Amino acid sequence: MNHNSRAAFTMVEIIFVIVIMGILMAVALPRLAAKRDDADASRCAYDVGQLLHEISNSYINDGYWAFKVTEIGDITNVKTGISDSEDGIIEDPDKILDGSSISYRCGGEVIATISGDANGTSYLIVIKDEDPSSSHVAIFAAKKLRHRHGYGPNGTKTFHY
């Protein structure tokens, strides 16, 4: 009786499976990394939009005189006083926006500067594009902001309240 039953895989079969797994990983890993970068950029663009919304709501709800002394850390939950490797507002949370500006960093580069100033009975919020150039995440986040608010590279958008 001659049985040709196999109890294990041959070396060729094992190498073949390893090669296929390597090809799949080579295709999948760059796409996963790109998706992570896109998600980071979307979060940054969302944070800046949320920050604009929170600043305007604070001014509208509290009125000029209360807003004039309100610290940025009391207005928003966006991370403030960040280190060089973090995304968020560079300035400390005790910064007052009236008459000054704050910068938002994403992917290691400043993507937008937001300034606020009273003009008579109205309040002006100006977002300025900082046109990042080296970080993929920062470039993509800036493009999302430009598209959402309708300005170009190095452009500005003014909101009146």
C-alpha cells in the first residue's frame, strides 16, 4: 500500500503564501497611511471651523463687553498652548482674542490665523490662510478650509457680527 498523503505544506507553498502576503501589505499600507493623514487633515479643518463658530457664538451670546475680556480657553475646547508636535491653537488659553490674533497649527505648520476686532457696534472675525507648503496633512487641511470658506491661498475671509 502506497499512500501519498501529505502531512505538511511544501517549502514552495509557504514561500508562495509569504510573497502574496507581502504584495498585499505593500499595496495596503500606503493607502492606510494616506487615510490616516486625510483624517488628521479633516480634523484640523473641522477644528478651525468649530473655533470660528465658537468665537462668533460667544460674541453673540455674551455681548461685546463680556466677550472683550473672555479668554480663548473659555470659548473653545480646541487644544490651546500646544507643543511643536501637536495640532491646535499655538497661543495659551488665557489669550484674549479682541484686537489680537491666534494661530492654528496642523501637521507641524500654521494653516490659519484668526483675528478678531470690534468695529463700532459689530465684531469682525478674519481668518487668514497661511498657505502651508511642506506637510501633506497641513496642505490638505488648508485646501479643505479654502473650499469651505471660499478664499484662495494666502487669502482671507471676514465674518461680521
